[in-house]
Amino acid sequence: MDEHECRACRGQAGGLVLDLGDQPACDYFPKYDDRGPDPVYPLQMWLCASCGLAQLLTDPTVPEEPKGAEPAALVAQAEDAVRRVAAAGLLRAGARVAEYGSPHGGSWVDLLTARGLTPVDGSAEADVIVDCFGMMHAADQAAALAERAARLAPGGVLLLQYHSLETIIRCGQWNALRHGHYAYYSTTALSAMLAQAGLRPRTAWQFDLYGGTVLLAACHERDGGNAGPDETVRSLLGAETRTGVRDPEVVRGLQRDMRTRAAALHEYLAAQQAAGKSVLGYSAASRAVALLRVAGVDRDLLPAVADASPGKRGLRMPGTSIPVISPGELTARPPDAVVIFVSDLIPEVRKAYPEIEAAGADWVDADALGG
């Protein structure tokens, strides 16, 4: 294999820190009557020794994901984020706003226009640029950040939201790695990337979403004089140093987490089956794809996975024969337990589907198995 070049700094020093083997494209859900086999591709994380960016090594897949239902937790977090940024005085009425959204859905535009900001499209200059889980989908990270920097007006603010690498390491979230997600940001690496684009971190906010999400505000170097990042950013950088986000051996701990948690899921489902208990899944999320494959779980152990997205009905989980069903099919005949693959959804689904617990069934957090 040719030497990998960092997607941000173009350096070639670094190495593999996580290898999930050959995996199906987790954004391609085949029709249920398509018996496969599904194509598989290497899924590996590489850590740059120069700038510290954790990144997808290669990705030969083509994005085709059916739109998912936007979780209530994501909606609530967006509302909270906009309130906090407004309280910091960064959302001036009349300011122009541009958004780089995630292909998985969700937008802050309505929340921002309600506060008097004016959306602009295309490559137009903007006073506020919002990127909520969007830039991680760019194969060329340096070019993506340069594009955003070029659009940022003098005195403007770039708001970047990301699932923190520190969280991924600390919580053992190895299956956050997926095709189509090219970068896994630490504040440390992102600060270096911002400097390369003529930007600097200004302040930050933290949220519980996905176990630990960061919203980082950045501005042009020329707008900040000699002022450095505030205490919120310095605190994030300190926590990342203590965790070891740039230490390859620390990040390689995700490989151990992969083995432990995949084995725990298989053992749980096998034990329930041996005890005569019925178990179904909930949330046909991308992170469930690698987990099911690494765990060796197919329809014999997990007969179906329910999902609120109409676009996934009649399809099956990539790399398995497990069908995706509607929540109505789940609640019509509740099983003894439902394994949920996205922890953030637990409060939402307990409220939405009281029939599950009313029937004596349990919601089981897949992330807690083996944790």
C-alpha cells in the first residue's frame, strides 16, 4: 500500500490505531429480498503523528444512506447550543448565516432565522458559519476547512460541532468508526488545523450528546489580536492531554474495546436464546453495522431491528440477513427485551413506546454490555 498522506496536514508519519477488518458500507441498506453477499471494504483508523488528526484510512464506498429520523436528543441539543451561542453574544440579529449540514439530517437554520439571522447560499460570505457534523464527511480535510475560512466575513465566527475523540477513547466507542466519516476530531488536532487555515479557537461548549460532543467557536487570526483561546478551550486541551488523544497506544485501546463489547453482545444474545427469551433490536444506525458483524450476530440471534425511519423499511442491516421493521411491528408483539444501539435514544423510545415496558420487556443498552 502507498504511504498514507494526512487528510489535514499532508504529513505521512503516523500509523494504524484501529482495524475493524472488512466491513460492508454501513450507509447501504440492501432490500430484504437481496440475499447478497454484500461487498465489504477495509475499515481502519489512522492517527497522524504530525497534527494528531485521527482519520479514516481509505474509503472506496459510495454514500447511499437512506435518511434517518432525527433523534429528539439531537433536536434538543441544537436548541440548547443556539441558546448558549446567543448568550455569548455571537448571534447578532441581521447577521448572514451559512450552514454546512450533515447528510444524516438536522439543521440549525430555522433556529437561527428565528433569532433574526439571514441565511445565504452557495459560496456567499457569511458572518456566522455553522458546521454541525458536516466537515467530517469531507475526504480532503484541509480543503474543506479552507473553504469555510474563505467564506467567513471579517469579525465573523465559525461554529464547528464534533463528536470528540476524547469521548470516543474514554467511552470505548470503537464503532464510531465508519465509512464516509473521514475525520475524528480532538480539540488539539482541530486547533492545529484551524491555525493552518488562518483561524484560531475562541471558545467552546460541551454537550452530553453521544457521550461527549463539543461545539467550538473560531475566528480569523486577524480579528483576535494576540488573544488566545479562553478557559473553556484550555480545559478541553488539558483533558485531552490527560486522556492521551495523540498517543497511538492509548488510541489502540479501542481495538480491545471492540473485542470486549462485540463478544459481550454475542454472549448476551446467545444466553437469552438459550433461556428461551425473545430479543429484538432498535435503531438501524450506522454504528450497529460494524457491531453486529464483528460480534457475529445474524438473524438467528437477532430476528429484526426496528427503526423509526420509513426509508429503511423493507431493507436489511448491511452484511446480515436481519430485516429492518417498523416500531409498530415491535410494539404489536413486544419481545422479552429490546437491544438499543444508540444510547441517546433511550429516553425518547421509552416515552414513545410504553408498550414495551408495559408488557414486561426491558430496554437493553448495547453500549453498556461489556462496558
